[in-house]
Amino acid sequence: MALSGIIDQIKQGDLSIIKGVGAPLLIIAALGMVVLPIPPLLLDILFSFNISLSLVVLLVAIYSLKPLDFGVFPSILLIATILRLALNVSSTRVVLLEGHQGTGAAGKVIEAFGSVVIGGNFAVGLVVFLILIIINFVVITKGAGRISEVNARFTLDAMPGKQMAIDADLNAGFITQEEARTRRTEVRQEADFYGAMDGASKFVKGDAIAGIVILFINIIGGLFIGMVQHDLPFANAGEIYTLLTIGDGLVAQIPSLLLSIATALVVTRQNEEHNMGDQVTKQLGNEKALYIAATVLFVMGIVPGMPHFAFLSFATVLAGVAYSRKYFAKRAAQAKAEVQTPVEQGPPPERKEISWDDVSQLDVIGLEVGYRLIPLVDKNQGGELLSRIKGVRKKLSQELGFLVPPVHIRDNLDLDPNAYNISLLGVGTGGGELRHDNEMAINPGQVFGKIEGIATKDPAFGLDAVWIKSSQREQAQTLGYTVVDAATVIATHLSQILMNNAATLLGHEEVQNLLDMLAKNHPKLVEGLVPEIVPLGTVVKVLQNLLHEGVSIRDMRSIVQTLTEYAPKSVDPDVLTAAVRINLRRLIVQEIVGHADEIPVITLAPELEQMLHQSMQVTGDEGAGIEPGLAERLQQSLKQANHELEMNGEPSILLTSGILRSVMARFVKHTIPGLRVLSYQEVPDDKQIKIVSAIGQ
């Protein structure tokens, strides 16, 4: 774009053309300062800008709610360090070339800073400046660098555990896909930030070392140039070049000190949204600690020879702060109690005659808890289990395609105090024991160490786990454990049971509701389906078959179309289920492999398939005719092939003929849960098949 065009855009108020050019211009200017001589007036301006930039960075670091809010800090730290080093080179050039003319030769800023620190005594000024450099290098910079290094290592080590925790929350229905994506992005940004801070802290450390080296170079070089080239007396040369060196070093070390403090503040902050001032006030405002400190200061203040006024004044201030905090906290509690409306107790209900309403029905989904687990379901005690279960129902309803019935929760004194039991239609389906005041650290398969706690098993998936204290959460996540609270353990277990028994949850009432909903948008499709074409019971059985095999029934339109087409030919639920599966093949394959164009599959050798076909024809009973020895060998081979695919991160699919598909699906349903069985007719035309293993060869 021509220069005139850029100027026209700026005149019209369009500043987008110059956005983002500040940092490149600053880097180019810094490189120019290293090569080109800079006049003293421009040096004064640049030194003032450097101090201003460092002060702004420090204040932003203080007022950021969490480290990631200042994610650009490592880049700013690098740019500011390069600018400061370039200014050191330029000022050193001016000091050595023009220093013989007097203390004002390098600009007013350097002269002013040098005069203030020296204060008429060059030895004292030099010592003070060296102490300032040592504080920056040995204390602040070294400590911040160590913290950055540890944070980077722990953050990277904890990434797998955090990712698995996000996946667990997503699978349990506590968060949506968008929230999971946002949390994964935050985890990745956190790792990138602390990794960048680890590298940026090395620049700060190198800058502090460079300040010490430049100090000695300027003094020694200045004395040599002043006495040898300009014939200055030793005392005069020492006075001029010492003042200029200290002033030059000070205007560089003050911004360096500010940035070092900002670095230390950022890396020592917790990665949570809190205002630093509020945190300090809340955590240092412990009334007991303040009263004890005031007492100690009072005792020190009355000791003869001590500065009474200073100690007694601060003792009074601390006691006043402690009393005021207690007073205002009491007033706030009283105001809160006045706002709450007392619960009016009405008269006791009248006793009614027994009726059919008193006959209790079995709950479709029930959850019983021991009395020690009641806080998990009591909102007044901070219990989150009810909201977690609501999230599980919502997620499963969206995935399965029908409304999951509500979960009826009650306490059961017959259970162990820490136990819970999940039932479907009155039959216990799963349960376990919890420690509601602890958290469960689950071993996902690979951890980097052991953690102290009570060994247990994850009730949902049977993984090794440990009950730990809440204070051990970060340590466990760093070691690679997936850490969840007790409410999440129950919710995940419930989600797993409901997913595995989805067919049990679907009945005639739910199917009729699905058909009524479909009729609102497709009335002609549903009209006359039940009972003219197919009985409602057959529709229920087909949908239950699909759910039993892990197929969602969200696409009711395609399911009803298939039933309308094939029901006049056969009302056998298994035949109709096979026809529906073929019509839903794109959805089924997408749920297994996503949008991949290639499907990795396990197949059966032709001889083995033929043998299984013959056994079915002889017995006429699906699956009952497989010889026990053959069934055991087949099961072991399928388990091995399934394990290899899971280790490679690929989905497990067994591809068979249409006749064997339902037989093999029932055969592997409970023994190899992760293996899905498809027929050749269920593979979409636009998908390629990759055979990764052939059983029986």
C-alpha cells in the first residue's frame, strides 16, 4: 500500500492499519540504538519511557486477577529487556566518548540519578548501587526464576490428569462440549504461559548479570580513556566516570528491578480469579494473629530503652484492626439473619383413610444413600449431587434420544453409613462406599508416583484409586491422577449404569411420547403406523434392541420410515432391527469413528465364518451352537485384537456378515464391552475399510 493511502486512512480515523506495529517498531528501534549514536536528549526520553513501561507492567501484574489474564507478559518482558540492553549499549557509547566533557555529557537523567545516589560520597554511592544489583540478582531474580521453573514442570506434568478430569466431567454430563473445549483451551494456555515464563525468567537473570558486567566495564574503560586519551587526573576521571556509570546503571536497574518484581508476583499467584488486595486483606486479617501481634508489640513498647511511641502506636493499630474486623463481621451476620424469613410451621396434617394412593410403585431409577452421605444431597450443606444427577440426565437424554426418567433419592438406614446403592425397577444394579469428606484420585493407567491415602476401586470402571484429602488434589493431579469428589463418583457411576441399561429405561409410555413429538413435524409419517402397520409393542422392542446395542434413537424419523417400509413384510423385531440399523448406518459409524474416511476393522476368517454359519443352521439357536472350546479361543482372540486397537487409540469394530452380526453382538456384549459389531451392509458407501486383524487365520 502506498504511503499516501496509509496517511489517508489515518486522516479518516481508520487506525487498523497501524495496529500491532508497536512491538516491531520497538524491536527495530532497539537494534538501531545498538548501531547508531544517540544524542543525550533522546537518551533522556528513552530512559523515561523505559521506566514508565516497567511501572505500567508492574501495576498490571498486581491488578491482574490471575496469571493468564496477563498472558502476554513473557513477550513484554523480552521486549523490555531488549530495549534496556540497547539503552545500556547506547549510554555506554555516550559515556565513554563524551564523558571527559563533564557529568552532564550523557544527559540529564543519568546525571540526576547518579548525583542522588552518590550524595557527595562516591564510595558510599558505589556500595549502594552494588547492593541494589545484588538484591535484584540474588534475591528477586533468582527466586522468580526458580518458581517459574517449578511451575512450568508441574503444570506440564499435570496436563494429562487435568485433561482426563475434563473428559470425566464431560462424560458425567456436568459440562457441555463448549465448556469442555474452553477448559481444554485454558489448560493448554496455562502450560504455554508457564513454559514461556520459565524462559523469560532466564532473560531477567541474564539482564541482571549484564548490569554488573557493564558497571565494571564503564568504570575501568572510563578511567583508561579519561586518563590516557584526554589527560584527565585520576581523581577527576574517577569522579566523572563513577557518577556517570552509577547514574547509567541506576536508570537501567530501576526498570529491571520493577520487572523482576512483576515477574515474581505473576509466577507466585494462584491460577484462580482473585484480586491480590482482597486476598492479602482476607488472609492476613486473622483476628487471633492480629491480637497476638498487638500484644507482643505492646510488651516490646513498655520495655525500658525501646522506642515506646513506635511500638505502642503499631500495637494500637493492630488491635483496632482486629476489633473492627470482628465488629463488622458480627453486624453482617446479624443483617443476614434478619433478612431470612422464618419458616412457619402449620398445623399437623389430618390422618386420611388408606387408599390406592398409599400403594407405592417401584421407582424406575432409585438411589439410596447411607446417613453419612446425606450432606451430598442436602443443598443447605453444600451438596452438589442433585445438580450433578440433573446434568447426567440431560446429557444422556440428548445422547440416547429419549427423556431419561427422574432419579428418586432417599436415605436408607439399613445401608452402611458411607454406602450407596443404585437400583433399576427395584433391582440393585450397582453401588459402592464413599468418603464424602475426601476426594478420589483415580489411576488412569499411567501415573508418575504414589500418593498417600486409602486404597480403593473406582466403582464405575473398576480402576485402581485412592481416597485423599482435598489438600492433596494438586499433588495428585501433578502425578497424573484424575481427581474427582464424592458427588462426581456417584454421578459417573450412575451415568455408566444408565448408559449400559438404556433399553430397560424405555417403555411404552416413552415410545408413545416419541411418536407424538414426531407427529408434530411429520404427521403423515406417523399417521396409521400404530397399530395398523405395526403394533406399539414391536416398535418398543425394536427401539430397545437398538439401545441394547449402543445405538442412539435420536433419528426417529429414519427409524419410523424403515418400520413403515419393512413392517408389511415382517413384524419380527430382530428383522426390523437389522433393517433399521442399515438405514442408520451413517449415524452408527459416525458415533464410532467420527468423520474419518477409513474404518479400521477386525474380521473373521472365511473358514471361521462358515463354521459359525453351519453351527447356527444345525442348532437353529443363535449363539447356542458354538462349541465351548471354540467360543473360548474366539473370545481370547477378540480380546487381544480389541486391546491392540485401544492401545493405538483406534475404535474397535468387528465386521461380520449380516447373519452373524446379532449373534456376535450378544457374544461380546458383556465380555468385551468396547467392541462394536457391524455387518457389511452397515458400512456406508463413502467409507473405506482397513482390516487390521483377521481372527482365525
